[in-house]
Amino acid sequence: MSVLDNLNQLYKEIPPGVKIVAVSKTMPVELILEAYKAGHRIFGENKSQEIISKQAVLPKDLQWHFIGHLQTNKVKYIAPFIEIIESVDSLKLLQEINKEAEKNGRVIKCLMQFHIATEETKFGLDLEEAELLLMSREFAEMNNITMLGVMGMASFTGDESLIRHEFRNLKAMERHLKNKFFKDQQDFCEISMGMTGDYRIAVEEGSTIVRIGAGIFGKRQI
Ligand SMILES: *Cc1c(COP(=O)(O)O)cnc(C)c1O
């Protein structure tokens, strides 16, 4: 299967209201260009160095989503071009994004990453931390970010009912935050969940953004 075949299959299968992020981490720019030539525009990377070097050589109308743990000292390098930072996991990081967005005369879209999996290793907020962030005066004073919703990764497991439960929990937290903090903000509506192994479940559970790597570009070597 080629990148083109994989994308066409996904476009057929995934409802048009759900955005597809082609996760191109570790993949060469040649493969990204194949997806680009097929008309795909949204790509995701999880390392700042990699996204910077790829962005520099690829067409400027690609929309880049940052989906990995982001160190505050790296924000300045991606602030000029990043479309959405999906992995906001602290107030400190959000403040830095706001600062660098302002320097660039931009408003950067963000999602809060939640820890929904049973594994210890995954980054992300819990509901209480997210509420503290959203209630803070610092957040209220940010003019150069816009918060669009939530992102999460389910447990790496074959247990479909556990995965479904975790996605359902993420959606419930998004609804809760919407009601509590974003009632009047139409565009707080995004739930980024679902990867190659679990996007079908995620879409059933209300995902609005799926992040698919292997299912488009093939298995990663590393
Ligand atoms: C790598 C990655 C993906 C895509 O994973 P696949 O299994 O290749 O589809 C999605 N989300 C995040 C945060 C990732 O790091």
C-alpha cells in the first residue's frame, strides 16, 4: 500500500467532520511530499528539532501540529509557523507559547493534553490541574493563544473496552470544561484522540481529530 492508497482509504472511512493529522515523525520529507501531492495538508510531529528542519524545506501551506512533549526553551523555534500545539501540559508552557506568539504577531491554537492512559510514562494533565490552569489569572490575561479543546492517548493495549472507556472519559472532561469555562466560545470543541491502532473506537466515541502515523506512512523503524 502506498501513502496515497492509505490516505484514500482513510478519507473514505473517517467522517468528513473529523480532521486527519498525518503523523510524519521519523519519516523522510519525500514521503511527506507524497501525502502533500495527494492533497493532504495537516501533519504532526513530536520533536521540535525534527519539525523545524522539515518545515524549513517543505511547502509553506502545510499545517503543522505539535503532538509531543514540548520544552519551554523550544517554543520560540516553532512559534513562527505552528498551526496547533496539541500537547499543552502546564501553565508555564502555555505562558511561553503566549509570549512567543505575541512576538510573532500571531495567535497560536492550543489543546490541553490529558493523561488518560493507565501507563505511568505518558505526559498530560488531570482534570484538576486543567481547571486550575483555566481558572488562573495568568490564563485570563493571555491574548495570543486560543484554547480549542483537549488531546489524549489511550493505553497501549489490546483491551478495546479499556480504550473505549479512556476515550469516553476524555470526551466527558472536554464537555465539563466546555460548560464550565468555554460556554461562549464556539471554537472550543476539539477532541484529539485516536491513532492507527484505535482511531475507529475514537471516532465512535466522538473524536474530532485523529492522529495517524503508521496507518499512512507504514511502520516506523525507530
Ligand atoms: C506517534 C504518535 C501518533 C501516531 O501513532 P501511530 O500509531 O503511528 O498512528 C499519534 N499521537 C501521538 C502523540 C504520537 O506520538
